Amino acid sequence: MEPIEINAGTWYLRGLRADDRVDDRPALRDGGIDDPGYVAERARQWADEDHFSWAVCEPTTGEMLAEVGVTPHGTDGVVRGWARPGHADALAAATDAVRRFAEGALGLAVADC
């Protein structure tokens, strides 16, 4: 499956990126993630449907403020995320939107972790 974009009200959710137009790696480093293959791994997980993750972004600049994802386990799913300092509100809104997506589009019974 390709990454699916979600409108979460004030926030915009999209797949993680590291290309010539958008680079989420500085924001990931702010979240303690410095693995150079992290973005590629998240893309692979989408393709394999092992884990679905989103960059939670400020819609006018595209700046990544948080990451939220859902991991399916059979018919269940677990939603997890993290936010850069000062952006817990973005994570909360995104978590709700991802939960609705996982339940409605993926048919998962979802729990937060």
C-alpha cells in the first residue's frame, strides 16, 4: 500500500520523506531518531503493510512536528507516536485521526500505547 494522506483538522498527515523537496530527518533527530535508513524503512513497512506511519505536519510549511503510526496484529492494531517538544497537541489530534483511519479503512480494533 502507498502512504495515504490524512487531514486531521489543524494538522496534515503524510508519509515520511527525505528527498530533494522535503526532508524529515532533522525533525526525526529532534525526536531522538538518527538512523539514516529510518525513512526508507517506514516506506518499506507501508509497502509490506507491516506498519503505517505518518509525519504530522504544520500545513502551511510542511514542517514535521510529530510522528504517529499504527501496527496491525491480525485484526487488532496499536497506535503509537511521539512529538517534538511543544507539539503534544498535534500528536493528540493525529492519534485520533489515525485511530479512525485504522478502524474504518483497515478494519482494526485499535488500542493506544
